Amino acid sequence: MMAALCRDCLAILPGPAPSCGQCGGRRVLAHDELFDLAIAHVDCDAFFASVEKRDRPELATRPVIIGGGVRGVVSTACYIARLSGVHSAMPMFKALKACPQAVVIRPDFAKYTDAARRIRALMGALTPLVQPLSIDEAVLDLSGTAALHRAPPAVVLARFALAVEREVGVSISIGLAPNRLLAKMAAGWDKPRGFAVIGAAEAPSRLAPLAVGELPGVGPAQARRLAGLGLTRVGQIQALDPRGALARLGPDGPALLARALGQDARRVDPTRETKSVSAETTFAADLNDAATLEPALWHLAEKLARRLREQELAAGGVVLKLKTAAFALRTRSQRLANPTLLPDLIFETARGLLAREIDGTYFRLIGIGAAPLRPAEEADRGDLVDRDTAKLVAAQGAIDRLRARFGAGAIAKGRTIFSGSTKT
């Protein structure tokens, strides 16, 4: 008989039903393999917007957009705003044209990071096999945890979702499947507050009608290339055999065929490291000279250093990102002799990269990133010869203590003051 679970009261039911016989809740989840599957993809629902609505209940029924100014882009849109066609990465002016009544809020990453850490801590209580994928997304392997929790993974995950809502104040959606690929796809099928399940045997038939662009890893460019070959639906890829996929699609063809069939051998790896940390800003008006670009760069260097400290990481190199007025992207990078967490050292390295790009070109966006990343304990050790680093570390420590006590605006360096940008 098909297994069923009430997601409201966590009762295990004798079979599928429109509502729970114990609590009357209508969030009844039923699937043949419900209590056998153990790979879960957890995705927070419109995370940044949800955190803002949690803190401002008067916005509960309002469309909310998280992002920068008119020339910025949408970071997150709540589900009400999405009904008007607003989506992440949409230029802000287009978003406001589509949803002029939206409440626009600038991102508060410190607040979002705190909420993410609390969710991550709840995940860690479920299984040691948690692989974060972003600030609001992770994959978990709950294999072998039923004895510990005295419940199958599906029940544990439903209990976890309720705990996140109760303790953190945001909602999540869950995909439960035999592998990471299917779990990720399922997590997006029933948002918000979703819980979708897909088994291995049913995967090919569930995926077949989908557009090829819905397969994870297939971007717009590849989708267009596949369409040019007459492959617009996943089922058309499934009809190929490995040799045919290789002949028609090239070296990546067999791997794409495997994904189309719902196959994925990747393990959940909790040791997988974040590859980069970054910050960027879009200007209200295009800029082309060092005098106006460098203050913005310093602001970003401070923000990047703060994000690195929050994640207990250090910069092993600095990456500069520039987007021209014509939307052409430039990236430049430089390795550091020693890892650092100091905004001064990050800024000086980035400023050297920027100087080589000042050629009269107007820029609409500037960004700065840290890559490769190193453990924070390796940063800014200095030595008997290098006394400047020790002084900078001491000064930065004093600045951090003042800001922790009196707020972020308690102290600032003169070059922090600039105009003409929209922080994102």
C-alpha cells in the first residue's frame, strides 16, 4: 500500500487521503517510496524576501523585491511579486515596471547570513552529510539515520521543515529522491512550502515531458543548441542511446543522456569548499575614472573582508569584476603572497588591477572577490620583518570592536565616502 504522511501533524497514514484523519490538515504527502528514499534537496523559499517579511509582518501580503536602485538588479522577489513576472537577476527598472506597487528593500546580508546559519545548525542535527550549495540551499544524505531519529527520513524532513518555520521564521521546500539530481528538481516542483518526491523507476517518465532547459546544468545557450538539433524535450534525449548521444551531442552527450534519464552518481560531500566570496555594486550613473571608482572599490573591500570573516575564510587572491556601459564583462585576478582578511590589503591589490583598466571606458558595475579561499587562521600572520601587517591587524580589530558595540557607521575611513552607486 502507498505510504502517506501528514506534513502538519507528522502522522503516518494508512494511505493517500485528501486530508489527515487526525488533524484535518490537507498537506498529505503520499508516494510508494516515501519511507525508502534518503537524499534531500532543501531550498529556502524566496529567502531574502522571506526574512524581510518575517521582520516586517505588515509586508506579509505585499509584493517585496530585494535589490538595489533603479540601475541595479533583483536579488530576490517574493512569490507575490513573481505573479507580476518579477524574477531574480531582472533589471530593477523592468521589475518596477512589471510590479510598480512593490516594496523595494536593499539587501541586509548580515541578517540573511544569521538566518542561514540557524537553518544550517538544524540540518546538522539531522545528519553529518550536509553539503551547502549556497546561502539558502543544501543537499543532505539521511541514509542510515532512521534508527537515530526513530523515524524514516521523510518524517525527519517534515519535522525539520516545521522547526525552520517555528524557530527561524521562514519556509523551505524539500525534494526527496534517490539521488541529488532528482532531489534538486523535485525541490522546485511544489514551491513554496513544498515537499515533492520522485523515485528512480518513475524518473524517466516524469522527466520526459519537460523542456530540456529544465534539466539542471542545461543553460539557455545549450538549450538553444539542442533545439537546433530538434531536441526540445527531455524525452527526445532519452530516446538516444549512449553511442547516438555521443555522435549527435559530442563528448558531453552520454552525460546529458544520463541526466535526462534521472541518473546521478554524485555523493553528498560535506567537505566541498566554497570556491569564492564576492561583493559588487551597480552605479546610478556610469563612471570612468579612478577618483570615483576607487571609493566604491574600498567600500566593497570592506564588505568582502566582513563576509570572509563571517565564513571563517581568507583571501588567497583577489578578483576584480567590471561591467562596461555596453554590458561587456571584464575580470582580472591576482594571487596574494600570503592569505589576508584585511580590507586594506584586498583594496590595494584590487586598485592595482583597476588602474590597468582605466582607459576612458565607462563602467556600470564594479565587483571584487576572493579566490582561491584559504582558512581564516592562515591569514595575516606576518613575521619579524613585516611589522606593517601586525599594525593593520591590530587597527582592524579595534575598528571591528567599535562597530560591534556602536554599529557599522561608528567609524569609517575617508575613502569610504562616495556617491553615485547602488549597493547590491
